[in-house]
Amino acid sequence: MTFHRSIVATAAALSLATLTTATNYELPACTDNFTPFTSKGCYTNGDTALIMRSKVSGTDMTVEKCTSVCKGNAFRYAGLTYYGVCYCGDDIAAEKTADSSCNYPCNGNKGEVCGGQGTLNIWEDPTYTKTPDQVTVADYAYSGCYVDNLNNQGRAFPWPESIEPAKFTPESCIAACKAQGFPIAGSEYAHECWCGNVLSRTQKTDEKDCNAPCGGDASRICGGNKRLSVYIAKDLESNEPCGNGNPPTTSTSTAPTTQPTQSTSNGSSTGPGTSTGTSTEPTGTST
């Protein structure tokens, strides 16, 4: 790779290490009416089954409150453990267990169950049409070049994935995000991979700003300095996104090579999910 390898590698590694613990932001709970989540039962790994632990207090937690948090953050699953600790995620890293293992009443509604000792109750948003297993890397369409740390708000996407720089390509980043169920994958600074659910903390910018050759394939582009090459799997987004300022906005473009001006619409220089360059908005509305 020719993108100032040693300097970039050192700076990116330090940046990733520093921001891994500081980048996981939480959007507001959904205030719209939405299709209720459905129960999936009781699961093991109460603290690690779902990726995001909500900052919302558990002192008056209910199932409805937790699912609103997860809906507002565009997560497929909501989980509750230990009387009211709320978790959200797009993939369940746990095994199902007996319902009797979830036996703690919720702090905010004693008639509801909020997990147990080392277990959690999980609910699923039924407005998704496909699971990550039903989607391929090629289903992630290139959306464009986006700004990271827009107006000093912090990372556009809160979940980093570690990939060996020499093997880093758009596909390797997409695969890592897909494994966690995320619909959005963004590559930055030649070999940083970031995953997320929504585009609420970023905006599209000039395609020329994404100019860093990928660490694993110098003929491909993997973002730039505070710039993300973004890919989105529309089939992993809800058909009824929350409308209180948090909905994902999906658009598709032609993925650039290291010579963006030579890219064409015939797909010869595009990444996974080559598109026609049209833009679409989710049509689902909360009910």
C-alpha cells in the first residue's frame, strides 16, 4: 500500500484503540407508535448476548420502554436482564434456554419479566424482511463517501471491527459488519472498519474525499481522512423505521477505484452491491 503506510497505520491504530470505548453513542428512544416487538424467549449470556447496553435507567424499566430504546436506535432485538437492564442488538450471541430461567419481574411493571440470573428475555422487531444469514456481502450497495466526526459529534458509526490491514478490503469490512447483523459498513483511512444502523450523525460529501487505497487491495478505495466509504444492505433495515429523527436514509452510488474519474456505470470498477446510481428512501411508516 502506498498511502503513507507507516504513518497511517500507526495513527489509525491509535485512533481505533482510543475510540473503541468512547464511540458507542445512544440515540433517543422512539416516540412514535410502532409495531410491537414479539417475544423470542429466554436466552443465556445476559450481559453479552446483545451488543449495546442502554444508558437508560433500569429503575422503572418495562418491556415497552426497552423496545422503544432499541427501535429508536434501529436495532432488531431488545433484551432485558436483572430486573431492568436493557440491551439492544442486530444479532443474538447466545443460546435459547428454558423460560423458567427468566424469572425476575421488571422494575417498572411487576407483571412483566426482565430476565434472570445470567439470562435475558429477548424481543424481536417483526418489521425486518431478512436475517443476516439471508443476505450476502454482494447485497451491500455502495452508498457514497460520508463525513466522519461531523461537526465534532464523534464517530458516524459506533461499532468498530478489527481487520488485519494487509487483508482489508470493502468486502472484508462488510463481512465483519454483516456477521454482527449491521446493515451499514463503512471503511475509513485505508483499513478502519466501522458498523452501524443509521446515517443520523453523518452526511454525504464529495466522492474525491474518499481517496485512500485499501490495505488489502490498492486498486480499491477505503475511505480517507475522516471520510467513510459506506455500503448499505437495505434488506437488513426495518420496513418501518422510527420517524423521530433517527431513520436510516438509503441511497446507492457507484463505488470508486483509486481513479474515481474512470469509474463507469457498467459495474467494472464497482464494489459489492453495484447499483444504478438512483436514490431511494424507506417507504415503511410506524403504525
